[in-house]
Amino acid sequence: MNTEVVIAGVSLKNPVMTASGTFGSGEEYSEFVDLNRLGGVVTKGMANVPWPGNKTPRIAEIACGMMNAIGLQNPGIDVFIKRDLPFLKQFHTNIIVNVCGKTIEDYCEVVERLSDEPDVSMLEINISCPNVKEGGIAFGQDPKAAERITSEVKKRARQPIIMKLSPNVTDITVMAKAAQEGGADAISLINTLTGMKIDINRRTFAVANKTGGVSGPAIKPIAVRMVYQAANAVKIPVIGMGGIMTVEDALEFIMAGATAVSIGTANFANPYATIEVIEGIERFMENNGVEDIHELIGCVK
Amino acid sequence: MGEKRKVRAVITGLTKLAEDIFSMWIEESFMAGSAKAGQFLALYSDSAERLLPRPISICEIDREKGRLRMVFRVAGAGTEEFSQKKEGDSISVMGPLGNGYALKGKKALLFGGGIGIPPMLELAKELAQEPGCEVQAVLGYRDSRLFLKEELEAYARVYVSTEDGSAGTKGNVLDAVKEHGLTADMIYACGPKPMLKGIQKFAEACHIPAQLSLEEKMACGIGACLACVCESKETDSHSHVKNKRVCKDGPVFSAEEIVL
């Protein structure tokens, strides 16, 4: 049975990765999960300097999901390289560093800092965080800006680049094509959907940022639809995510056209979720006589 | 693999202590074996509608029988669900989480406010076993519907304050301290933010070291998601910004290191 997939020349032993921002840099979850078994670990977004993030409360629960406005708090790329990367290098998995910034120069600085790190397999460029005022989403909702930042990052990146797309757009295929046009090696989607929750007892917003990114099973059908549309609009591989809790959810994304999937919010409800999905894929393939995972990728037309 | 785990644990006891306050014992010998006073557990709903764990402080640890006790307040649909479970039912739980209190000093002053009272029981029990340690506890309630007071009296000299004055000192826990002229060489506290803020000031004015246990909305419970941070005075060595993770670096912080 073959569960290996290849994205931009990078081999993943199985198509299951973590979703940025839900798994730190792997250390905390390594108490629950053998990181060697994962197709890849996608880190929390890293900027050129430490970011303090937003005020609390930063999260709220919603029906079948959650809303977050962490604000991309991170210790900065230097700390990541010095502390987190050596930790991750101990494992036989792909290290995919999520990169965030406020300006194109910020993104490029992080990407250049990582160019001497051969243990980093790929870079995921976050142009879709809805919770920071500048940067991020500013590039993720305008196809021209998305194409431009993609090509600027691509010029400087030693590793393949994955552009992480926002669902907060009118037509996801326009953004997917813009990333491809800019030279992206792959795209990942969906980031969170912008939402709002009111705390009626305190008569205020449930998260301090007023709005937050909605994730979890509540958004899964939207994510599957967008992955399907994007996969059919571009030639580069698509990494699918958005509310995957179980193997059945992961298979929906794969059949819709995702070459790999990321598990995010599910980690909070079940720290073993990644491993359970990996084992579930193997079981599904065995039970259904599937020899190669590629038989499933995009099989629903 | 580490010391934390997530399991399905059997509920060995569930009783109502006061209006909306419930006491739950679970059987979990692994967690009971390593848990410390001041740590917490993450309890999960059985409903797919509620994904995030509820952080609940550990009220008692029975290492011999491998059991843990939690006393919680029904504050929403999740805790409502927990309160309606029955003895013999099971519940998903992750832990033990957080750092817990460091047992220090010879004259301890414990402050528990509302649903911050439960962790004081295990703490008082452990402090009472420390040779020569005098344990005093000030418990702050809304009204005369007291809970855990009698159980705490087995390990500590207990003082009570109520907001409406229906039991003990009228006012807050610091009013009770004034009334009784209490002193200490170590303060331990858990309760609502305004109470902790008052204790932080009081401790600074009296030059008494204080350990404050904070509460914040959590998602992962293990330090990965950075949802439950609190402001720190200095740049934190892990985050490299001025905040700390309540679930992992806390929930217990030294009063001097945090901004409330």
C-alpha cells in the first residue's frame, strides 16, 4: 500500500500534516504524538521579529467549532532557528515553516533567513490571517497583491513555497491562479473564515479583537468546496484543510482534489487526531482495496 | 511521550455541594500519581457541538486509590453536561496540566474566591503535612451558601468573607484579613481577577511572596495555541514577548512576574 505523496519534489510518507498555529512548533504535542509518523509538521507563523499578538480573550467556542484571534504571536525567526528547529530536526518528518509578515520585505527577510536551513522542507506563506491589521490578509484578498508577493518570495526562497489562501474572497479560483501565476509550488487552503461572536451577558465581543477566524467542523463544507474549486483551477498541488476531525473528513478533502491535508482545530479536541487520521487512511485503503493513495486524490470530479 | 495524557475516565462520585457547584471524583491512577496541588485537568464534552476542553482545577488527589476530585461551577452548556453525569459514567479528561503551587514557607495564607476555592483543599492538605507549617485559609463567597469550608477546616484555620455579609466578614477576602489581623510568609491564591489584583497589591505592600493562580479561556491546554496568555512584567524566556502561557507556564505565577 502506498500512502506517500510528493509535493514540489518533497516526499511526504503520508498526506497528513498539522495546520499552522494549532501545533506550535511540535514540542508540546510531542508528548502525545510520535512526530516521526506525520507527513509533515507545519509550524506556527514566524515573523522577522517577535510579535506580541492580540489582547485576551483570544478565543471563543462556537457550535461545532471555535473562533480565534491570537494575532500571530510568535517569538520571531531567530528564536525559531535557534530553539525550535533543532527540536524538530530530531524527527523524521518534513518541517514546513509558516511565514508571516506585515510587508513584502518582512516576508522576504524570514524566507532569506531560512535559506541556509536544509532541514526545512518547505515554506508556507501566510497571506490569509484575518486577525492582524497590516500584511497577511492584505495580500490574500487582492489577486494582484497575491501574485506579486508570491513572485517576490519565490525569487528569494531556497525551498518550495506553499501559498496559504484565505476563504474570505469572492472567487477562490482567482486567488489560486494568482498564486500559481506568481510561481507558487503549491497552495494550501482554507485559512479561517472571519466571524464574530457577541457575549450577551457582558454585552461585548467574545474575543477582544472583535472579529476572529472561525475554524472547526462548522466550516468544513465550505473548505471542501473551495479545495475542489481550487484543485480544478490550477495545476500545482493543493493542501486541503478546514475542520478535519476524522479520517472521513480527511478523505473528503483528498477526493475533492487535495494531495495532502492539514489537521488543525481537531488537535485541541483530541491531541491524537493526526495519528488517528493517518491510521484511518491506511485502514480505509485496505478495506477498499486501494493500492495507492493517488487513486483517491481528486477521484470525485 | 510525556507525562500528560488524554483518557476516558470513570466517574466514581458526583454530588451537588451548593447551587450550581458540583463535586466529581474520577478514577485515573496515572494522573493521580503525578498530579500536584494547583494543577488542572481539561474536561471534554461528549457533544460534537462543543469541541474545546473546559479547564477545571484539581480539588483533591487520592494517590492511594488513584482518584482525582474536581469541584466545578455550572457556567454554561459544557459544565451543565458534566453536572448531569452519573456515578459509573465516563468522561474524557486530559492532564495533569499546568505547573501547580510550590510549597514554601512556614506560615501559609491561602485565598480562595468562589470557584477558586477548590484547589485550596488539596493545597491545604499538602501544606498541613509539611513539618511546622501553619495553614490559614480565607474563603470568599457571594453569600452564605458555603461549600468546601468544613472540609478545609480539617487542614487549616478557616476564615470566611461574603459579599452580602450573611456569613463571616462582610466584604472581600482582604477585609477578612484586616478583621482578623492575619499575617503570613507565603500567600497562595486562586479566584477572580479583581481579587487576585487586590492580593497582588496587598502582598507587595506587606512584602509577602505570593503565588497567584489565573484563569483564561483555553483551547489546547498544553501551551501550543497561545490563546490563554497573561501579561508579564519582563520579556518571557519562551515567548520572547511580554506574555506567558497560563496553561503551561502557569496557571500559578509569582505575583511579581505578572501584570493583572
